[in-house]
Amino acid sequence: MQVGQEKIVVLGTGGTIAGLATSAADSRDYLAAQKPVAELMTGLAAPSGFALLSEQVAQIDSKDMDLAVWRKLLQRCVHWLAQADVQGLVITHGTDTLEETAFLLQTVLAPRKPVVLTCAMRPANAADADGPQNLRDALAVAATAGAQGVLAVCAGRILGALDVQKVHSSRLDAFSAGEAGDIGRVQQGRVERQRDWPQPRVPQEMLLEVLLTAPALPRVEIVLSHAAACGATVDALVDPAVATRYGAPPVRGLVLAGTGGGTVHHELEAALRRAQAAGVRVLRSTRCADGFLQPRPNEEFPVAAGLSPVKARLALMLELLR
Ligand code: SIN
């Protein structure tokens, strides 16, 4: 690396992109988060003019993502983004909760530099592994002049942090940005943009400080509305005696994953009303993968506009932390 050369820093957190299968010929049987990020980068060419650095922040299957890993990731992002010679970051991550990490980073950091999450649907030693190409594409995006904000890059597509959602359990092209649409694509190392990069907002410095020091995240649960639903589930969730029995913190918020336009089975609705009257915050979203809920005047349960249930849950947790 030459002195003063611009850098792209790759932060490893685990996932299938770092997974290893028992046999390269059958990638269904594998363990996520095995291969160090430095090894994932072996033989990978740096985008022209840039040096590559890597750092192992965590090594987990992203289904197990928790506050401790998010804190470490936030700290390392803040550290590297503040370096004048760092052009951007790439984060290798599991696909399963990538959208939650992307949402958190964009909401809290709203960076003026690109922070590109990438992943894979097949383990690193699969004969047809998709991780190396995704990583190359993510590096190309991170190296793009003017790129900014938190992005996800998978299967040649560039998706915004607020829109990205895993929509397929096995396809290589597993993500969608819904009706918002993709930000662009990467083809043979060339980045083609169709929409604006995510806009930098005022970084939430106070929120970051609270997140880095709070003993825990406020407890917010997701309640799915469905046919033949029963309100007792909600009553049990918000009963402080139940929380105490299981050594859990009390529920501070509930996100309704409602049917269609955010509607809710009448039994659940009555229970959500009881929860709200007891001081629990209730937000409404939809269990539909696509489409936005629009806020309406005088709504009993406010809408988490444009957010999926998992992102609405994070938004509410952050609001309660504030
Ligand atoms: C994970 O999310 O860590 C495992 C699954 C994946 O990366 O596809």
C-alpha cells in the first residue's frame, strides 16, 4: 500500500458468504461464518487506485445478530468513516438479517460515504459460490465517486438500506427493494445508477451514544394478524408477570404485521387496544412484502410508513431509546 493511497475497508461479520460446506458439490449442508474475511479477499483485485484493508468484526450466522455485534459494527464504521483516506466500507454479512443491520446503520449513521453490505446464498467453498462476485461488485460500488449511504449489493443489484428486504429463501437473487426500486446495478465492474444514492441526513450522534451505552434495547415484539387469531397472545406478551417469570424485560412496544392494508383481526385489535391503554406503544405495518401503508388521520394505531415489520420494530426500538 502506498502512503496516502485511498482505502476501502472490508468489515467481516460472518454469514453464508463466509460459510463452509462439508462437500463443495452439495452446498445445502454447510455452516455459516467459518472463513475469516481476510481469506474471503484472497486473490481479489482492489478497484483501481485503491488499497484494501480488512477487519473481522464478528463471525456469526446473522440469525443470531444482537446488540453486542451491532455496537461493535457501529463503532468500527464510525472509526473508519472518519478517516480522510477511507473512500468507503464494505460489510460482509449473512443474508437473513442484512436488512435490519442496513436499516440500523442508515438510520443512526446516515453516512456521506458508501457503506455497502454484501452477502451470499452459497457457502464460500461451493463449486458455484456467489460470494466472490458479490464482494467484487460491492467493492466496485464502494469505490464509485459520489456514492453514499448504506447500500446492499447482491446478484448484481444495488438496493437502498431503507428498502432492501430478503424475499426468497434460496434464490441467488434473494433481495428486493419493493416498489421503491433498485438504486442501480453492477455489470462487469461497471456501476450503473437508476436512482439517487440514499441521502445523508444529520447523523444521530445522541442516538449513537445511547445505543453504545444502553444496557439493552427496549423490548419490542412483532404480532402477526391472521385468520382465526386470538388476543390472548398479545395479553400474555404485555403481562408484566409473564415477563418477570421468564426473566425478560417488560414489553415497551408492539408492531402489528397486519393483513393487506394493515388491517387486524378483531380479537387482536381488542388486545392491542388493551396493550396501548396499558402504556405499550403500538405501530402498524403490513405482512405484505410489497406496497406502502399510508398514514390516515385519527388512526388508533399509527402507521410505520413504508417500513416492513422488522424495520418498523427497529424504528420503534430506536424511538423508545431516544
Ligand atoms: C446468515 O444469515 O448468516 C446465514 C444465511 C445467509 O447468509 O444466507
